[in-house]
Amino acid sequence: MKRRQLLFAIGGALIGVPVIGALIYDAIAKSKNQTTYEPAAAQSPTSVASNNLADANNEISLETTEEPLLRFAAIADNGFGSPDQFAVAKAMWETYQQKPYAFVLMAGDNIYSYGEIKLAKAYFEEPYAPLLKENVKFYAVLGNHDIIKSNNGLDQINYKPFNMSDRYYSFTQGDVKEGTVEFFALDTNSNAAWEAQLTWLDQQLAKSTAPWKIVYGHHPLYSSGRHGSNPELAAKLAPIFAKHKVHLYLCGHDHGYERFNAINGTTYIVNGGGGAPLYKFGRSPQTAFVSSQFSFMTFDVYQDKIITKAIATDGKVFDRSIITKTIA
Ligand SMILES: [Fe+2]
């Protein structure tokens, strides 16, 4: 641990960002009692995450030369100012140069450790400078760290590069009708205006005519990481997702990657390897793939499928899946 902290400090000094907060958080994170999990069993790096059980048994090609209607990326738990964050950011940039994506979903804990907007330059603008220069937009939501010393997150909402029109909001992307996705960005913190937000989400999803519906927020409903599943959150959100046939829920909070087989028609992915210290993950019967490593994701949206890719800091895809539109 000492060696890691030393390397961390040297790395931080070299890239000229404050690391004291990061070091404190790292030490706290490591000193906390971690739940002991069984190591993840051997697993296939590619699989089909179908929303229809029948499709899961069919051969669906994961490789295609067909250009997607829309490509986007996603990160979470990234705003740490660490060399690991910069390594993920570098891989994001290299991937972008090969396969440009239109924007990035940023699922919270955008600025460690307390959400201070004065750190946005070091923890956001610098790591993602090449992407920002190319006008790649980031759409943020508030994580638990983002509301501590930020006027309860208001400073981040008012920070233009995070593109947050409110604490929770929706937006559509995609030029071709068949490829359009509507995104629903949530505030999943415990102090959120839950009653109003759930009514809003229910109504917005009911109104949505988008062929693809994707919801994202910071906290997982289901996870085998340190924080684990959140039955309270699942009780609030899972029935709405099932009612409106939400195809995907993306989150972070647990620092690592875990993709679940579709649960009541919705694929759940924890994508928290954006740069903060990693957690140990176990696995559940619903886990399709789990790997705790620094990473980000890309999504290729087609008329009939979304191809998901989890990408490591070496640029290699370590998990890919297909989400289909049909819901049983
Ligand atoms: Fe978090």
C-alpha cells in the first residue's frame, strides 16, 4: 500500500494535480472493512445480454462492419485526479480517434472527494482535454461525493461542461429515427426529491416515443461490489423500468465492472472503473460478466440492437454484449 501511495503521489505531482484529497480517500477506502467475496468464476469475455430469453439462445453476431446509427461512451467514479483516471482518459481518447463517439455519459462521483467545483479543472477538464477540444459533450449526474461541498450539487449543475439541465433530466440523441435513444439522467442520492423524480420519470417514460430508452444514475440497483445491491432503490426504480420497457440502466458507485443478464427486461451494468480506487467484486446468479479494473464503455446503437463494449486502459475490449430491443 505504501508503494502504491508513493507511486500515486509521484504520478499526481508529475501531472500537476492536487493529490492530497485523493490520497486521503485512497487510505480511507483501503482501511474500510471490505466484504469478503469469492473470486469471480471463469467467464466468457463476450456474451449476449438479450432482453428476450429466446434470443439468448440464438447466435447473434457481436462483430459487425455495419456503422452504428449512434455511438456513445460512458464512465463513472472517474473524477479522482489519479494516474488511473488519466490512463482511462487516454484509452478513451485513443478509442475515439479510431471510432468516434458523439458524447459521454458520466454517472457520478465526477469530482472527489467532496464535489468541489474548484477541482473541475484538474479532475475533469485536464484528463478529458482532447475529447473536450473535439466538442465531445459529457452528460453528468450527481454521485454521493458530488453533493458534499458543492451547495448540494448545485455548483456542478451550474457548471456548463457537465450539461446538466437539472438534478434529473432527459435528452434524446440520434439523427435517424430508428436509432434514436432517449436518456433519462437521475439523481439517485438519498436526499433527492424522490417523490417528484419518480413521478417525472414515470411520466417521461410514458411519453417517450424513442425506440431505445436508457436510464442512468450513480447508484446501482444490483451489484456484487463493496456497496452491493440496493433493495430500497430497486423497489423505487425497477417497477418503473419494467413498466416502460427500459432497455438499460447504467451506474457506478461500486468501483469496477459488472454486467447482469436482463432482469425483467432491463440490462443492468455497473461501470465504476473510471479512476477511483477499485473495489473487490463477487458475483451473483444474475451476473453475466464481472471484472474489477479501470475501464470505460462504448455503445454502438443500431435499429435492432445495441452492442456494448467494456474497454480497459490498454484499449482492449474485455467484455462485449448485445442488448436487443424485444422484451418478452
Ligand atoms: Fe459513489
